[in-house]
Amino acid sequence: MLDPTVLWRAPEINPVNRKARSIPGLNPINIYGRVFFFSWFGFMIAFWSWYAFPPLLSITIKKDLKLTQNEIANSNIIALTATLLVRLIAGPSCDRFGPRYTFAGCLLAGAIPTALAGGVTNATGLMVLRFFIGILGGSFVPCQVWSTGFFDKNVVGTANALTGGFGNAGGGITYFLMPAIFDSLVQSRGLSAHAAWRVAFIVPFICITATAIAMLILCPDTPTGKWSERHLAVQQNLASHGVSGVIVDVDAPAEVSEKQNSTGSGSRHGSTDDEKLGYEGVTPKQPGGYEKEAQIGEQQMVDTARGEVVVKPSFKEAMKVVFSLQTLNQAGCYFCSFGAELAINSILGAYYVKNFPSLKQTGSGNWAAMFGLLNVVFRPLGGAISDVIYPRAGVWGKKYWVHSLGIITGAFLIAIGLTDPKNQHTMFGLIAGMAFFLEAGNGANFSLVPHVHPFANGIVSGCTGAAGNFGGIIFAIIFRYNGKDYARVFWIIGVMHIAINLSLSWIKPIPKGQIGGR
């Protein structure tokens, strides 16, 4: 039975890694609720600025900068290229420095070019600027890694889907906000169109900067405190519960090693009692006022400690994770789902103007915004259903849920492409139906990601997220070379969806012999 009080009461926690087993999303005072808030809000603000150009690009900016359709398409592609590169870097950065600092770094680095948008005077300047603004899209990776670090396996799918879904809604919000800010500056402040669109970009700059500073001041790296001491905290928690076992060898910082040595730790391999772990069974002081711990078995505690604590992998180990079939599976599915979302989000307003000229810039922008805003419901629903499937069908159930959504999405895309609706009700209905399966697929994918190589969650998240951007680039290139024949590209993407998901369906969801993540 659903208990609404879990939305605000202090959650039950995993005794080993201190991850929450419920999501107090309406309680920002609680440390888990606060991190949950900044995870989704930070990504939403980033997504808003990342996609702030498209709502004004097809009419206002195109006219002001005298852009061609190909130059607009090229700028959409370049905006995704930087994000792909940043996501590949952000994954290992999360594993090494922690997701909070990586998140704030992405936001602050992307805020600077956002503030400089007003200096653009030609197509080349637009492309250069959108490349650097694309850094903001990389914030998705630390958003998901941070969320994964605070919520346990029973709810991590829902948590990741909510943070990702609310964040992706920024792609819809921008279609409301940017035209509204522009119209306000023109009508209320008397600015010319030439000046108004430039001034409008100061608003997301202020929001991004304030959010980045706030998350650094108000939030911790992990439920156990400092990122550099996460492994030490896990060993303390095991010792405090009278549990011993082989703990994963970690390239721990010097200050952590010194603490272990000063307490008499002989080795981090094969410890058999609390004395060898170097602790006396005292539960460490934890942030956030924990109230109760979940009851889990001793072997599960040891497996969690050995397999689900993020480590600093060597280059060789990282390459094994990057090129594993399981990472390929996650990346391939996200290539389709998030790649399609990005590409469609860039052209949807223009597609509506083409088929329904009476909507004009603001009207088409409002309807295009619905595609992004549906993420608030549809992406979390994909993750939540995945969490419901998990106790009954395990990780295989989660995997087949991802593929099912991908195949049905493909069918909707083909239907839109072949019919090219000229009736608004038909068009908006098909887009909404496609959005459900597409966006739920994104949520379901990152419900499965925490199970795959959990000791290298940042790398898997980075590769998966980057693959989504790569898909966005490929699909944007297809749009670019088909001009305004948007319908043709829809059915091409639909065929690719079905083919890729079927070709990946045979891969095991997690590697054979993996410890943790099951």
C-alpha cells in the first residue's frame, strides 16, 4: 500500500552505505530531500539554458543574424557535441572528485557563455557560443551519480527517473520562459527585438550561478560525508554492526590511510574482525539525523561493501567497463531514446510552424514545450514501474522493460513520419503518445544503470549519457540533411529505434560473477 508520508518523513536507511530506501522529496530539511531537490533543480536550470536558443531561433534570432536553415541546423548539432565530450569527462570525474563538485563545475562553466550570448553577431559566433553552452548538458551525469549515491536499489530507479525527468522538463520550460521573457522585454520594457533576445539570456545565467553556489554550501558529497572518506565510512559501518568480510581495495587518499593506520588497521584485504578493520564498533556520527536502519543480512552487507562502493579505477579497469557488453546495452538504448528527445526538441517548434503556420513563434513554442514538460510525469513513471518490476523479475525484468519501451517508441515515430499530420489534434496526440514511451524509456534506462558495474557508476553513467548525446548529434545531422522534411526523419529514427533495441535484447543485464548490484 502506498504511504504518502514517505514523501516528507526521514527515510529508512541502508546500514552499510547509508543510502535512503524512500524519497523524502517534499522535505528539503532532510539531507536526502535536499540532495534530491538540488539534483533535479540543478539539471533543470542547466537544461533550460542549454536549450534556450531553439525557442527564439527559428524566427527572431534567424532574422536578426540573417541565418540560413542549414546554419540553424549546424548550431543545433554543435550544441550537442560539447555535451557529448563533457559527459565522457564528467563520468570519471564523478568517480574521482565526487558528483557534487563535478555538478557545480559544469554549471559554473556553462554559466559564463550563457551570460555572453548577447555578444553574438553572426552564424559563426552563434555556433561557438552554443558549443560552450553545451557544457551545461554534461550536468546530467553528476545529477544521476549524485542521486544514485543517496538512494538504495529499491528506489534508485524512481529517484533517478524523478531527478532526470524533472530536470529534462527544463527543455519544455525554456519554450515557455524564453519567448515570455523576450515578449516582456519588447512589450513592457520597450526594447527592440535585436536587444531583447540578447538581454533575455541574463536570466538563466543568474539562476545557474545561484544554484551552483547553493549546492556547494548546503549539500554533502555522500550520505556518509566527504567523498574522499566514503570507503572508510563503509568499513566503520560494517564494524559497528559486527560484520566482517573482504573489503574492496581502494586507492584511498593519504588522510584516509593515515586514519586507518592510526587506529591499528593492518590491511584492507581479508579482515576477519573489528580490530583488523581498525574500529571498535562505534557507529560514526552521520549528517541528517538518521532515525532507523533497514534490516539486511550479513552477506548482503558484505556484498554491498565489496561491490557497490564507487572506487577510482585504473585506466585499464575503466576501459573494461567502457567496452563491456552491459555498458554497450545501456548506451545503445539511451542513444535511441535520449538522442531522439534532444533532436526532436530542437526542431519541434519549427515542425509545428511548418504544418500549422497560424501558431506563429509563441504558439508553436508553447505546444513544443509540452513535449519537454511531459518529462515531469513520463520519465519518473518509467523508473517507478521499473522499481515495481525489480522485486518480481529482477534485473532482467528491468532490462526488458527498457527494450519494450524503445520498440513501442519506434512504432509511434514511424506513425508520425508516415502520416505527417496536418490536423492539430492528431499531431499533438501522436507526439504525446510517443513522448510517454520515449521519456519513460529514459527513466527506465537509468533505473538499470546503477546495477551495472556499480563500483564504476560514474563511468557507466557518463558513457550512457554521452551515448544519448551522440544519438542527438546523429539524429540532428539526419534532420539537417533533410531540410524541412521533418516527417521523413521521424520514421527513419523510428526504424533505428526498433532495430537497435532488438539487436541488444540478448545481452545479459549485468556481467557474470559481478558482486553487488543484483
